Amino acid sequence: MIRRFAPYSQRLAWILVLPGLIFAAAAHAGTAPGSFQDIEKQRALFMTVYETAERGDWSAVEQLSLDEQRLLQRYVLWPDLRAAFWRASLDKAQTGELEAFLSEYGTLRPARELRYRRALHLARSGDLRGFQRIYEQFYQGQDIARLDCLSLHAELDAGHTARVDFRAKELWLVGHSQVEECDPVFEYLDEHNLLGPTDYSKRFALAVAAREFQLARWLAKKIDQRHIAEASLWIKAQSHPEDFLLGYAGLAGNETASEQLAYAAERLTYRDPERALTAWKTVSRHVRFSEEQRHRIARHIALWTARDNLPGAYELLRQLPVAAVNTDVWHWRARTSLRNAAWQTLLTDIASMPAAEQAKEEWQYWRAVALQRAGQLLAADAAFETLAKERSFYGFLAADELGEDYALAHAELPADEAAIAELQSRPAIIRSRELFLVGLDSRGRSEWDTVLRSLSPEEKRQAAILADRWGWHSRAISTAASLGEYDDLEIRYPLPYKDHFERSSSDASIAPTWAYGIARSESLFMRDVRSRAGAIGLMQLMPATGREVARQIQLPYSGVQTLTHPESNIRLGTSYLGRMAERYDGNAVLATAAYNAGPHRVDRWLPESGSIDARVWIENIPFNETRKYVKRVLAAKTIFHWRMTGELRRLSDTLLQVSAPLDTEQLAAR
């Protein structure tokens, strides 16, 4: 029997008592106002003045009444407000006032950040002695290159050259360009002839190993013509790998040349595995390569031939020497057999994996499918039965094979109200919570995660419940997951911004459960999060994509401000997802992959003709991240459907065949 969840409105009652709980916690922390309503007033005042303070303007605070100013000064985030103001106005800060603040709040993150900014400000404004005092007390020995170089500059300024030479050379002798603060120190080394050819040769080797070839070329000019020529060859191998490989005959037969050729082969493989294989066969007959190089390049070419679904992939993978085989090879042998529907070979491929790999859900599932296709039905059903107990992509597919219900049983984490009350009385918990409530989410997450490291497992369980009650879903989900607590589905699959998701999804003609699956997988519902690639917000949109979609749906667009606004991000994300669904004729598998990797890549991954089982297509997605992402989103979509309706929707029913793109005549006939 599938249990329906209580609507969010019924869970809101707990949150209505929050001000009183926060007041009690603040009182315990020694920051309590006169009544429990004051914390909401403090929060509102903080949000009113923070933005102007962050710009170095304190006038908004000064315009508050004296009572409001006193109330704000008792707020747990008062240090954050003062630090934000001073970070933007260090040139006007009174030294005594600033040092008193740092002395009182020095262990808090805003004070630590302010101290770092102040140290940089002193150095850049020429007060090297003032900088040095701070450096020696707080930063010496922490290996922060920027500060270390500024300290050495201060030593030089004071005439203490004997202290500089060794550490300066350590900072210089790295395989990458150092921060600009190191330039004066490195100039000192150069001007005083403290860097010789041996030093430059060592750094040249480090730069080459790090594939920092432009730096290597600059260093080579300080050595000799041989190194200049070597750097030029590395750059050619990087930028024109095929030409470099075809010109192998002009290279000296030494270790450096063989590594340059191997590197060029790797670069060409990314672009065109077939051309790389042809060139490598020729070069490897005439150039002496080490066994490690031969294995590395053969494996690289074989793997990318398989990822690109090119002819001969399985044979290349099979022919690899035992010493060249790694986890990727085991996986792509199996994936290639799967794509070729070579079921007996697939069984052999899986059996050849180490036991730990065989035990993973994906290979347990495909082993069961292969057994089924090979006519070993009892063994297949037994394997499906075991896997169907899992609440996962493969667990759901296994249950579909057997026609069984999904493993969706919800088990609520037991709440210990006394423990929760004690937790939320801790100053660090109060601070992280208030940072979240005022919109300084990333700072709140950082402080929350720091607190977690000091908690016992049981305290972490209660902290997960507490974060969920606050609506801080990213911390609730991640905290529960860190304990292996996966069965409280209200915590793990919450429904924030429900009205917005439903309305925006309806406008985009997609299921809200799908949009929820995307948002949870992309951001864990963090409204301000940014990826390394530059995607922003709940549904992780790139700024250029956000701008284009905003133009299409006539939504006012202000860049980051729009993308970090939850409702706007949901509108843009669902609209873009809807466009991907339309592009791929409602195929959720392809649209989900395109949302992650881009439609231009998905188009390249489509079969050239006919169609392929969506499960097989997913397993053969070349990018590990996108493959995992599609599985994660589709499993989450299934769970969110159950969460929102109490009904089970078969995952298999949503996996449409993946077909070759329509040709021009077919498109015209539509």
C-alpha cells in the first residue's frame, strides 16, 4: 500500500513556532533581544541595510532609530554586517576600531575574511610593516603564495635579504605561473643572478609535466636554443597533433620526442580516434616507445573508439594487453557488447570484472538482462528480484521486469525534540540558520558544514531533521546522506516552491516531477549555487542560456540577479527543459541528456539509422557525468511523481526508443 504524504501546509505548523525557538537559542548564546519577536525585526533590519553596507556605505544604518541600531547590534549577524562594510571601505577604517572588532570576533568567518582583506590592503597601499605584523601572527607557514610573496617583499623592503632567497626560490620553482604579487620577489631573484640555468631547467621540466607549454616557452628563452625548440615542439603537439605525428621522422629518437608523440596521439584521439589509430600504427612502428606509453595510447584510442561508437571498438578493447586494462576498459567492453546486443559476450565481459565491479547495480542489472536474453529465465528473475529491492534507477527497472512495486517505503527519521532544542541553542547553528534566512546561503552552508564535523552521528540525524523543518533542503539532504540515511523521503525529496514548479511546468508543457528531478540533481535546491562551468541557480542555467530563454518568454533579465531568484530560475529552467522536450519529440531521456551536456552533443550521440533501446543508449553515453545525471534525474522524477500523487509510474514507460534524426525529406513530410 503506497502512503500519501501530508501536504506542505500541514507541515508548516512547526515552522510557525520558529521565532520562539530562535529567541530561546539566541538567549542561550548571549545575543538575545528583549522578546522573541525581536529576532524577526533584527533579521528585517539586517536585510534592509546589508546591501548598502556591502558597498561601503554605512548611512542606511545611521538612518535607523537609536532603538533599531541597538537591536541590530544585538543580532547574531552583526559581525557580518560590520565586516561587509569594512571589506568595502578599508581605506577609511579606523585602525583601533577595526582591531577591536577583529579581536572580539576573530574566530568567525566574516572576521577571518576581513583580516585577510586587510592584510592585502595594507600591503598594496605600501604599509608593508603593518602587513608583516598580521602575516607573522596569522598566516606564516600556511603556504598561501600570495601572502608569502608579499611577506618576502616586505622583508626585501626592510633590507632582510638573507631571509628571502630560499623561500623565494621555492615559490618560483613550480610548474605554473604564480600570482602577480610574486613578481617583485622574482624580479629580485633575477636581478641578483640567483636563478641559474639549472633552476630554469628544473622549472621548465615542471611546466612541461603540467602541460603549461606557454610558460615552458618563456622559461626556455632563459636557458638555450635546445629548450626553445623543445617548447615549440610541445606547443605544436598540442595545437596540431596530426601534423606533429605525421612529421615523426624529423624528431630525434629520445625519451622527450617519444613522450611528445604520445601526447600528440592523445590529443588527436579526442578529436578523431580513427585518424589517431592510423597515425599511431605508423609512428609506433618506427619510434621506440616505452611499454607504459604503448599501453596508455592503445587504451586511450580503444576507449574513445568505443565512446564514439566506431567500428572495431570491441576488438581494440579486447586486444589490449592485461597490463593496459583498467576499470574504464572493463566498463566499455561491456557497454560495447550491450550496444551490439552480444549477450553471451556481455556475460563474459561482466564476469571478467573484479568482484567489486560486478556487484555494482548497473552490471547486476545488465547481467540479468543478458541472462534473460540468453534464455536463462530463472537466473535472470533471481537477479532482478535482488535488485528490485533498491530505490534506484536500476532497482526500478528490475521491478518493472518483474511487474513488482517499487521500493518506495518511507521511513521517517525519529525526532528527538530535546536534542533538536539543544542543537538550535548553539551559537554556530544559530548563525548558519540566520545566514540562510537573510539570503547569504553559501556562507550559511559553509558554517553549517563546519558545525557538522563536530557532531556525533545522532546529533547529525537531528540536525538533518532541523534543517528540513527550516526548509533548508540542501543541508537536510546532504546531512542525512552523510549518515547513510536514505529512507526519509520527505527529507530526501522535498517539494519546495511547489506552486512555482507546477505553474511553470504547465506553461512549458512538461511534468513538474521532471522539473523537480532536474532541480534536485542540479543544485539540491540551492538558489545561489554556481558550478565550475558557470551555471547558476536552482536549475543551473548558463547565463547565455538564461538570457536567450528570458528573451523568448519575455521575462525581464538581469543576469545573476535573475538566475539566483528562485521563481525566475524555475521559469527559465522549465522553459528550457520544455524546449529540449519539443526538440526531441517528448523523449525525456534525450531532453535530460541535452539539458546537461547540450543538444549539439546529444545530436552527435544519436544512432545513424534505426533506433536503439533507451536503456542501452543511456548506458553508452560517452560522458560519465551525463550518463550518471540522466539516471539520477529519471529515478528522481519517478520518486517525485510518487511523492506528489501517491501513485506509481513505471520508469520503463517513460523510456522511449532513441531514434536516428529525421532526414530532410522526413522533416518536410511532417
